[in-house]
Amino acid sequence: MTKHRIFTTSFASVYPLYVKKVLRKDRTKEEVDEIIFWLTGYDSVSLEQQIQANVDFETFFAEAPQLNSNVQLIKGVVCGIRVEEIEDPLMQKIRYLDKLIDELAKGKKMEKILRHSEQ
């Protein structure tokens, strides 16, 4: 069985697209980074290292310091599929990130995006 194309896509090639998407909606690169830090445990130095190393999504998530313990609070639809129902763990992590970026682009407040106010 071959891997899904997104697994072998370089994170560095998609990252600018995340930033571009939110900039069009008057959000910031710093907010994109904050979402990535929250989800993956990377910090600014380690995120930049991943980008410079041109790692693919599979490696990006495999090397993530720690997936946030509140990821199960991320719910909703991305690309017509409910993120909470995705069976492949790597695809689910990628779609979690997509969902958070979408929420940012749609104007949600950061504390809601980062699931701070949910129980």
C-alpha cells in the first residue's frame, strides 16, 4: 500500500500556504506559529529547524516533541471529513492542523482555537 501523497509532502512547502491563507484574513504568521507550537510542542527554534531540514509531514509529526493532550477537543470537518473520525493517526494529526488553521482564517479567537476555555 502506498503512502498518501500528503505524508511525503514537505512541511516547508505547505507552511507558507498556511501563513498566506491567514494573512489574507488579517491574521498573523505568529498566530500560525502559536497554533503549531500548541499542537506539536515545537518552539520557534525547533520549528525553524524542521522547515530548514525540509522534512515531510510524516517526519514533522514523528519528531514533534509532544502532541497536545487536548487534541481530542478538535472537532469539525476538513475536506469533507470529520477530523474526529479519521482512522489513520498521521492523517488525523495533519487534519487537526488544517482545522486549526481554518479556524484562525475564519476569525476565531485564539483561546477558542487552542481549546483553552473548553472543559
